[in-house]
Amino acid sequence: MSKKRVLIVTQEMKPYTALSEISEIANKLPQHIQKNGMEIRILMPRYGVINERRHRLHEVVRLSGMNIIVNDDDYPLIIKVASLPQARMQVYFLDNEDFFKRKSVFEDSEGKTFEDNEDRMIFFCKGVLETVKKFGWPPDIIHCHGWMTSLVPAYLKTAYQHEPLFQESKVVYSAYDNSLGNTFSNEFVTKASINDMSSEKLGGYAVNGSNATLHHGAAGYADAVIQGSENIEDDLVASIKAAGTPFLPFNEDQDNLLNGYMEFYNSLLEEKVE
């Protein structure tokens, strides 16, 4: 039997970033999954704070060269790769000079969030799916970590729903207690639309007027949701349960956390067999 394939899409990951708990789990989880016999690919943004020389990033020419459209403008997508220290796996970084050259992640030195964070997110989420297509690597599970990955479930279930590579993929979304949706513009949903998608299909991402409710939108399209932080919005949990979406609550027992994720994955894979 061939190995099951898990694609980890994350906005953060140690040792490249250390912004929040996402960085920690995105580092430990792939290693645990690989030790348990699954095949792993990891995608994340190449923020300017990541030292390419120290972490030995280099461009993957065969994957680079695509253009990603954001708000009717074309942006070149550069793919870089590095080996995760002390682990036999590679991390692929999505890069673009306009979005990721700055020497900070989501806000400037004075703590002000970047006005183009929504554009950076759209670029990243579109770029993820196009990169996986270039891999020619059909994932059994696509696990998205954090708000910056939140458009991936929607794109997979709409614009990419007929793409053969993703026909058997189950999409898991981990919601954490951080999101910059309240800083997004009124045009976010329109800009995030893809391939003539109607803005109504992204309505779940803007249920509070101009504020982008990114976790709600992603949970509405995901095949399963994981509570990544101890505290997330009560109404988010309520809507997930009301929809009957498979849900893994927060696990305070860190020693059993990774085994719990594996069991959750296996339950989704068993559903596919049935």
C-alpha cells in the first residue's frame, strides 16, 4: 500500500519564524506524521525575516516562473526550498519581492499592520495550489494552519473542485486565536474571488460587515476543523458543530497532542475508503 500524503500549509514554522504557537506545532507535527509512515510536503511564505544563508534556502527553478494574479495585477511566484534541521524533510517557501521582501512578517517596526496583508494572503493561497499542481503530487490530506491559509479550503472546493490532483483530498483547517481579518478592506472578498467565482461564495469570510471573518469562512469549506488554540471564538465552535463538520477540540495534554492529530487524520482517511 502506498504511503498516505499530507500537505502542511502554514503561515509560520520554527526555526524560520517564532511568532506564535503555530510555529511550534507546524514544526513538530510533520516530523511526527513522517515517523508514522506518511509522506509529507510543507509550504509556507518566505518572509524577509528568514535568513536564506543561515537556513540554506535555494530557488527551485523548475517550480518557479508562474505569475499569480491579485486584484488584476500579475506577481511572479518564486519557489525556494530548505531542509528542516535534524529531520529528513524539505520545506518549500513561496516568495515574491513585492509581498515578502520586507524585514518583518505582518506589521511594521511600530506595530502597525501592513495594509496589503490581504493581498499577501491571496497571493500565498493561490500560489499554494498552483505549486502543488506543479509538484504533480496528489495529497490525501491538506492541513492548513492559521488565518493566512484560510482561503485554501474555499479555493479547493470551488475554483479547483474539478482539478484531478485534488479529487481525493480532505481539507483540514486549524483555527488559532489570532487573525488580522479586522484590518482587511471592504474589497477583500471581491479581490479574493478567483476564476469568475461569485463573491457570494466567499460570503462566509465577511459575515460581520467589513471585517473579514477568516476562520468562519475557512471552516465553512473545510472537511474537518481543529481547535489549535485554547481560546477561539465560541460562535465559531458553535457553527462548526451545527454544520456537523468533524471537529477536534483543543488538547491540553501536549504529550498526546500529536497522537490525537494522527487519529483525527486516520478517521478522515477511513471516511474516504467508505
